[in-house]
Amino acid sequence: MPKAVIFDYGVGNLLSLKTALEKADFSVTIGTSSADLADADAIALPGVGSFTAALDRLDTVKETLQKKVSDGTPILGICLGMQLYFESSEEGPGAGLSFYQGRVVQLPKTVKVPHMGWNTLNIIAQNPLFDGIAEGIYVYFVHSLYPAPKDPSVVVTTTEYGTTFTSAVAKGNIFGTQFHPEKSGDVGLKILKNFQRIVVK
Amino acid sequence: MLAKRIVPCLDVDHGRVVKGINFIELKHAGDPVEMAKRYSDEGADELVFLDITASHEKRDIMRQYVEGVAKAISIPFTVGGGIRNVSDARNVLCSGADKVSVNTAAIENPPVITELADVFGRQCIVVAIDAKRNRTPTEGKLMFDTPSGKVWFEVNTYGGRKPTGIDAVAWAMQAEKLGAGEFLVTSMDRDGTKDGYDIELTRAISERVNVPVIASGGAGVPKHLYDVFVEGKADAALAASIFHYNQYPVPVVKDYLRKMGVTIRQ
């Protein structure tokens, strides 16, 4: 069974993600240090807290994380976890991990924020993370910002809410979703199982 | 498009669901974990647990079933009832709840909303408002025209037992500024009546805040949910008895709303 390490920024609920990854046939540990990440077959960056606070917590493991990822370890960023992949965020100061070029921006003021609830995915590009996931399927969102990648080829899904925004990205072994697969019922579980298959391969 | 949410609510006392348990095929009626799983399987979009336990062991009891629910279902759920501070909130959030709802504590100590939002993020913080229509014209209150005349909406605390003199609509606007990420608005006039949600109350708040509003109190038939989504501009509708007694199971309500043109998750 592949070993997934969830990086803990020190706030909020990690139990749902841990349980969901276990259901997707990972053995899961929660990690806070470079040593914890060392033998991970996969890394999950969860979606709790704020951009700047999370970057502070990531600071001590940043180099290890970047090394692991450039060595090919699959990583799944969820919500804020994915936003950290980008260069900067309108939410607060700090340089992101810069796995992707682009910026994280606020949802428009014309809609209620946070964008909270079940919304649909437009599948823009085929990706193994979304194997068997149909166009228009509902997944669960809770967020106020979204990523604006510079390179359109990394966009896997988009979603409409006041604007059409990027709701999932993928590039090589670096995967991210703006929605919460661990809160998206059977659909989310399927996505996490796809992630597990990618890791095992 | 963002779907309207259907939210069954479960009242819990000493770790057992206490109101209206009629899923005959359940082995352990009243078990919050089993009932959560059942609603989740039926297609509920989210769940709310209101804990009425009065015991010094409340925290341990809550931690146990919240963790059980978090492991059993993969849809979001909120826990409320006696959450007074960051430590109470951490107890349930770290046990696996996605959101906490605060009610009386927020009215008595509004800065707690900001404290909670700063620590956990505003998307975790639901401010619950129990409101009752007040027909006495009062200076400074936001008056609304209703089929039964002009009213303002008064916040009640302690489970709807204590009128506060506070205008519910103004309170919602203030609580949003303090960091509320969502509102759970319950009509004390309609709660338990099955006469339908208080449309005017729901709309008054929903139109004045820029965060989601869950309407609560009064659901008796599926049409009531349609009315509160369309007329009341609610983002989510909470109900208890129509689901518990299996009168209108979640799939039946969802089918009806979908046929009526409401955006509902399949």
C-alpha cells in the first residue's frame, strides 16, 4: 500500500482527508517536518488556513518538498493546498511554491463569497486523475479565491461561479483541485482512487 | 452552476439522535453515525448536528460521535449547540466537523466570531440566528411588509426562549463584518409548525449579506423548500421532521425540486 503523508499546517480538520485517502488504499500519516516527508510515496497538501500562515508553516520543509516533487513524487494539493503551488496570492503576502506560474485571485464581488456548496466540473483536458469522471459532475467547494495559471495547458477542469475559474490543474506529478475530493462523496473518492493508481504506477 | 443544498438536521443528546427517528431498516435508531450515513447515501448535500447535551462530559461525548461521523461520511457537516469559544470549536473541528455554528455565545460576545474566523477561517464559522416576528413598531428596527402586516425580526437566544431586543437583520449584517462565513436562520414562529419557512425573514437576511444563508424552521412539504429557494433566496434549506419520519425522503424532495427547475445536485 503506498504511503501518503498529509502535511499539517497546524489548524483545522485533517481527519476527513486522512479517512478518504485511507478509503482510496493509501496508508496515511500526518507530517510536519522534512523527516516526515522523506519516505512518502505521495504527498497531500490539505486545504485549511490562510495562504501566508500556511507558507510560514511550510518554510522549514520547502526545500525537501521541492526536491521530492522534482524527483517525481506525486503531490495532490487541495483548495489552499493547490493555491500554494502558485507564485503569489491576493489573500496575503509571501512567495508560493511556484510549481505553477500565475497568481491566486479573489472571486468576483457579484456572487456570494465564500463559494460554498456543490458545483459542476467542465472537463477541459483529459487527465488520469479524472478517469471515469463525467462532464458536469458535482463536487464540493468552499473557497474565496481561485488560481489563475499563466499556462492554459495545465487547466484540467473549470467551474462557473461569477466567472469561469480553474477548478483543477495537473502538470506531470503535480495535481491540484480547488474543490474538496474528501468532501465530495463517491465522486471525490473516485478521484482519490485515481490518484492512488497514479502513485502506484 | 452552484446547486441549492438540502440539509437534514439531527438533534443530539448524550450522543444519541433524539428527534424523530423512523428509519425502520436502521439497526440502531438514534445512532448519529448510522443516521448520518443513511442521509449521506440518500443524497443529502450536507448535515447539521445540534447538540443539546447538558452534562459536564459534553466535550468527550461530542468528540466521540463527531469523529465517528467524519469517518463514516464524505460530505460536509456542521456541529452546533453550546459552542462558546475557540477551545469548544477546536474540540469539534479537530474531531472532524467541517463547520461550527455559534448562536447565543455570538450574541453575548460578538468578538468571538472574529476570534473563531481568525483561527479556523471564516468558511468554518456558521452564525445561527433564531428570530421571531415582532409586530410592535420600534424605532431603529428594520420593518418589513408581510401578508400579516409590518414586522421586524427579533433575535432570541437560549434555544429561542429569550427575546433580546436585537434586530436579526441588522445583527446578520454586523456578524458578517465580524467574520461569519454563513448564516443558519431559524424562524421561531415557524419551527415545528410545518407551515413553511419564513420567506420574508430569509429573504431579508439573504439580500443583505454576501455569504450563504441556510433557511430553517417550518418545512412540511417539498413545495416549502421550493418557496424558500425561489422567493426567500436561500442558498440551502434545513429540515428535520419531513426527512426523519420518512414522509418525504431526501431523494423525493430532490426530484421534486429538480422538476421545478431548481439547480440540485444529482
